[in-house]
Amino acid sequence: MLFVTIKIVFFKYHLWMWFG
């Protein structure tokens, strides 16, 4: 569960970097 959360956060951060 924790690993999944980290993956989601990392994915969101990646999206922010793309849109940023």
C-alpha cells in the first residue's frame, strides 16, 4: 500500500514537472 502511494505521488510530481 505504501509503495503504491509513493508511486502515485511520484507520478503526480512527474505530471507537475511536465506541466510546470
